[in-house]
Amino acid sequence: MLIRIVFLTVSWGLWVSFSLGRDLYDTLSEEVVVLDVTTVVATKTSKTEEDLLPSVDSVSGAELKLHQQYQVADTLQRSAGTAIVQAGQAGGQTSIFIRGMESNHAVVLLNGRRLPPGLAGNYQVEFLDTSFLDSVQVIRGSVSSLYGSDALAGAIDLRTVDARLIDDDSFAVFTEGGSFSTFREGSQVAVRDGRFGLVIDSSYVTTENDRPNSDFENATFRANAAYELGDGVFLDLLSYIQDADLTAAGSSRSPLFPQSQINQNQSSLFSPRFTIERDDWSASVFYSYTRNQLEATRDPFFNDSLLKQDGHEVEAVFHYHPTKAATGTLGTGYYDYEFERIPLIPGLFNLPAAHQFAYWSVFGQADMNWPGGFNVLVSGRYDGHDSFESKATYSLQLKKEIESTGTTAFGKIATGYKAPSGQDFIFLAPTVDPSSILPEESRTWELGLRQSLPDGLGSVAVTYFQADIKNLIDVDPFTFVLPAIVDTETEGIEVETRLRPSDWLDLYANYTWLNALIVNGQYLGGFGGGPGDKLPRRPEHTLSVGMVLHFDKWSAGADLQGAYQRLDSPGVMLNDYALLRIFGNFQLCENVEIYGRAENLLDEQYETTRGFAGAGTGLFGGVRITF
């Protein structure tokens, strides 16, 4: 495939063309922090982590490299309030339940631009590779007032190295292998020539997984090119290509197991952007074209088909910050999406379908520091749809700093919505008007405290959250082509602890209690329960704890992730599990580092979805070279 040809050209070209430079990863990560001080996904403005609520997490590129976590789902597994459910192992369909809401209720971005969500609106996070990312940022809680549709549970932003900030020509490459016939490699190159900057990274993984008929390979290519037209005036281009093949074995409880269905998935993004940075204001406008294509063949029920989605987005944002105490934001956008289902084996239950819709938006935000340690953040948005009901959303956040005790008290209330996804209307009966389907809606709120510990030891945060979700789009269990509507509600408590008792030791612990219930309707056509039942596949308790040791030439760490009281379907409970992993690296010389890890060290036998076993113990090792 083209992406693999591009990847091999870049990767092996780097192996034979190293030149003297700096460590690309460490150097560029430091540079990016200068511009994007911290997470911007929650506000679309630069803020420090101390200014953000505990519901906003930012995992740095240094952490990604240290923990050797290459998938977005693995990275988010360490966050409070987030549960990961995967149908199988690497490459299997992955659901991210943020605070118990649906897996298609979180928008996924690359440098602030929306990635193609796919037919189901799940953004196919199982294919999102984190190699060479500068950070992974996530906000829990609705941000539809900033991002519109899909963001009623939160947003995830993958941040690449910014081509506007690089100083030197630099190169980096890694390669590793391990259990289940796994091989992984990646490379990154940065070039600076006067006003022009370019960063290209690529990665490739192939594995047989720890299940029969589960071969998976995935290639990713990202590029960011920037040219400084004048002082603080930039034109940059962001591109992304992803290409994957997966053999889908299906559930081990099926009489057809292991199946040999082949899923070929390609995603891409092309997005030019114009930005102006000034002392008291900044502005940007971008256009994005996205495409997602899934070709499913060898379907056991002869429903082979090609699923396609194309998207066009234009968004302009203006920020005005006359003082350090206040920032105002105004924005507008236009969004157009087209879905199509093409049967490869025509049949009664495999019919062609297509649909297109568009909407425009205006949004604004005010971020103000008031006397007495108060901060107020308020935002609002209106989305006018041409096919579905137009929606207005808002968010209001209040925070109080008590400097004398190192205490922060906070509260937030927000609304969100999601327009129907492709699968909600292209499988509909011809007699149903797609525009009659109402958008899904949410109302969420949270309250909490964050306490800084003495002598810079760390912090502890406790947050209570609650969410009501209405008009959840489901499938009628009798016809399978008529819509059904479900209402749900969730509540929970998140506890997050970060400790650094010494310069060489970091500790963390995250715990979440979740109560997710069906209020009205039959979830998953009744197979997921009815009113009063718990929502399936959302663990009631999740836990993530870890430690990292840092020394001059080496570092090592361990983390434990567990899920308890797990309902897979009405009356069917899955066993609790706790997965232990260890990881470490050693600096052989200035430019060469070796590393390794052990996954599921205790060989826990577990399933996150019934019939889809998780992988047993896996050992992996590799080498990273930087110049």
C-alpha cells in the first residue's frame, strides 16, 4: 500500500543518512512547551496545567516514550474517569467510555483539527498511534460549546511537534520486536531552512496477536510544514494518513470462531491553516478535508461492503487578551459530511445507502480572573443544521484558589449534543426520514477540590460528576432498520493523586467509582438492558496506580490497571482483572538507548468484552537512535 511505501522510504532513508544534530524528541518537546504552554483542548487557548481543572489531563511526549505506550487507548487507560473496552487485542474495535457515556461521545482531534470519525462515530481509536507525539490531551465533560457535535462527553487532542518552532535539522528512529510475532518501527525527521520548517514522522506495526486469525498491521504517516510569512504570521499544512489491515476472528463464543473477515481501513486528513500571533490578540483560520474508508470482506453472512465518509470543515477563531486576567474568544465554522455504503455482495440485507448533511456554527468564550482568587470560564455555541435539529450549547465553570492552604475548589455545568452518525441513518428503512432523528443531548455537572501538598510533594484531587443523556439513538430490536430512543444517566467520583517524594521517584494513583443506569427505553435492542438496569461494559470501579524511578542513565517503572464489577450484558458479569506491566530503558551512549517492557506480567486471563480474550504475558524490546 502507498502509506507503507512512504513509510519504508522515510524510515530506511533515515538509517543511512544520519547527520549531526540534537535529540529530536527531547529538544522539540521543550520547544513546543514554549508556545503551547500546556493543554489547549479544554479552552482553545494556551494555559498552564495549574490553571486547568483535574478533569483535563495532558500526557507529555516524554511520558509516552518512557511508558512505551503506542496506542491512544493504552495512554487513556491511566486517566481517571475513562474505561477502555476492546473487542480482542491490537486492532480490535475499541470503545472509550468517558464518565460512562457512549464511545462515540468524545471528539478526537489532531492539533485541534477533527479526525475522520468513521461510520459509527467512534473515531477508530484502535488505529491511532502515539509514536513521536508531543502530547495527548483529554478533557472529561462536555465541550460541545467549543467543538460542536460529538463532544458531549469530552475531547481528545493528539498534539504533534509544531513545525513553526524547530531550530535544527534532526533525525530519530526506533525499532522493536517481541511476543506474538510483533514488530514495530518508527522514524521522525525535522528540517529548518530559514523561515521554512518541516516535521515528518511515520510508524508501522505488525503482529499476529494472541488469538487465532487476528493478524494486524497498521501504518501511520504525519507531516507538518510551516512557513513564516512575516513576524508572527504563519502558513502551515498538516497532513495525516493511516492504513490498516485486520483479520477479525470474532467472538470465541460464536460457532463460526475463528472467522477470517478482513477489515481494511484507511483514514486521512489534509488541513492548511493561516495564523497570526500578536501580543494582545491572535487569529487563525483553517480548512480540513478528511476521509475514512472501511472495506469489509469475507463477512460470514456475505455482507461484504465498502463504507466511506468524507468531511469538509472551515473554522476561523479570534482571541483577544488585553490583560493577563482576561481572554475573549470568537469563532465561526462550516462543516459538511457525506456518508456512503456500497455493497460488494448485493443482497436483501446488504443494500446501498448514502446521506449528506452540513451545518454552520458561531461560538464564543470568556476567560476571566477576578479578585479574591476566582476564575470564571463561560462559553456558548449555536449550530445551525440543514438536516437535523439545530442546537445551542453552553458551559459555565467557576474556580476558587485559596493560596494560603494550596486548595482549589471548582464547579462546572455544561450541555452537549451529537448529530446522528452515519450508521444511524444509512441503515434506516427507506420509509424513515433521516431528518426526523433528533440529536443526542447531554447535561453534565461536576464539583470538586484539589489540594496541593506541602514542599512540592504533589497533589490530590477529588471530583464528583453527574450526567443526563437523552435521545440516545439505538436500533429497534424487532426490525433492525427502525430507530429506537434511549435515555441514560451516570454519576461517579474520581480520585487523582500525583506524588514526587524525591527527584528520582514519581508516584501516581487514579480511582473511579461509576454508576451508569438506563432510564428509559431498551438499550442495544434490549440485549443491553432496560429501565433501571446498569449500562453494560462500564466497570463500576477502575483503578490505575504506578511508579517511575529516574536515574542518570536509566529509568524503570511499573503500573497496575484494574477493573471491577463489570457487567457485559444483563445478568452476565465478567471477572475482575488487574494487569501489571513493567518497563525500563538504559542510555548506552549519547545517541543510543535500549528499552524493554513486559505486558500483563502475571499472565492474567481476562476479557474486556465477552468472547474476546485479552493478551497473555508479552515481552518486548527495542533500540532508539537519535542524532
